[in-house]
Amino acid sequence: MQELEFVFMLNFWNEILQNFHRVSKVLQNEDANLKTCADLYVSLADQLCTSRDEFEKYEKYAKKMLPDVDYKVATTRKRIRKTMPNDGDTPQVHMDARDKFRNTTFYIIIDKLVSEMRRRGEIYKQIAERFSFLTEVPCDGTSSKNTERYSQCCQKLVDDYPKDFNGNFSAELQQFHLYVRHKFSATENVKTRFSHAELYQIIVLNNIECGFPNVDIAFRIFLTLMVTNCSAERSFSRLKYIKNPFRTAMQQGRLDALSLLCIEADVLRMVSYEDLIKEFATMKSRKKLFNCV
């Protein structure tokens, strides 16, 4: 903890995780949708790109806390690599401790986080774009160009969810948009862009689900898609202790039993070992009692 690298990463992760925590709280809101989720992921990636150019800021904070401490690499002995005959005449590049920490640690962390945020944001964006045309309420009559676009978007959504929609989806959506436009034209509050929740609220409050069944289903599908996800853990941390290199001949049954004991350690601590040992000894005992006549 008295190393400059440790204090540097402490300040860095403190700021990064605060941003992640705020976004995580927003994503746990019941009103959050996929469009909001995609925009938040993109904003996180942009914020990380900004932090990539702030190496000096984190370094300044670290040196303020440890003014007399230098990078650990600067105090260690440099390793001289033996040159081979086929290496060529290219001189070997030696980076100082600061540049090495920045290039091999700081930049790698930032780039990995940015790529992961953009990858997740792109996935949510692609899904949100499938339903984006549902909120495009025209101000005037629908042109033939918009009608063709609506038909293409509706058909694509029907292909993605063939069991939920029928072929009358496009005409039904156009009629629903005209209904919304006429409904708000009387109050002079016509908007060209509504949210999915607002349009679905109109369907529910006006009790018109039977008139626009496909539109109602489309909004319910979009609004119920989860904006948070998790992936299965690919590595079991205890497995390397249970099946170590000295237990390579262990059969699957014993491995499963030991893994279960390790997972349910809390229950195992409440088991009486004396009763188990006594029962095991009784089962394995080979002594036979003979009555002497």
C-alpha cells in the first residue's frame, strides 16, 4: 500500500467505479428501457476515453499522497535480454518506469473497459433500433415513403417475433399514429416524438388494446425487455484447490462430492463428525463375533 502504483490505481478506480455505480443505479430503475441503457453505455465509454488522457491527473493525486515514493519499476534492476543471431539490427527499446506503467497497465485497463462498454452498448442499441419506429408519430399525413419504411420495419419485427404478430401490423401501427395525432391536435400539444412508455400509457388509459393488438404487444415486448444482464462465471475458484496437480486421477464422482462439500460449507459445519465416523466404522467393520461353546 506504500507503492505509488497502488495509490495511483486507488484514485483511478475510485473515480471509475463511482461512474459505474451511478449508471448501475439508473439501470435498476423500473422505468429504464433499452434506449436509455444503450445511451448510458455509450456515455460511459466516452467518459472512459476522457479518462485515458488524464494520466497526469491521477499521477498528481498519487504523488501528493506519497511525495517521496517513485515507481516500483524504477527501483528494480533492469533485465538485459540476450540478443540472438536472427534478431536483426533493430535496437531494443527501453521505457522508463512511468511510461511502462502507463502503457502496460493504465492504457490496457482503459482500452479494455472502453471496448466492453461499446460492445454492450452496441448490442442494446441494435435491439432498441428494432422498436424505434414505434414512437415516430408524423405531424401530418403519412407519405408513401414513410409507409414503405413502416412496412419494412414492421416486417422485420414480425420476422424476429413470428409467434407474437400477424401480417396486419403495419396498417395497424399507421392507424395508431393517426389516432395519437388527432387526439393531441385538439389540445395543440402534438409531438413528433413520444417515448414508448407514453404511447403505451395512451393505449392503457383509453382502453384500446382490442383495436391495436399488435401495437400493444410490440410496446409490451419492448418495455419488458431487461436492461440488465449477467454472464455465467466460467471459472470456479475452489476447483483449483480441490483438483490440484496431485489429484489428477480423481474420478468425477469424488470430484462432484468434494465440490458439493466445499460449496455447502455452512451446512457442513453443522454436521456432527462423531456420528459420521461411528456410522462409517460400523459399515466397514469386518469383525465377527463367535459364541464359544
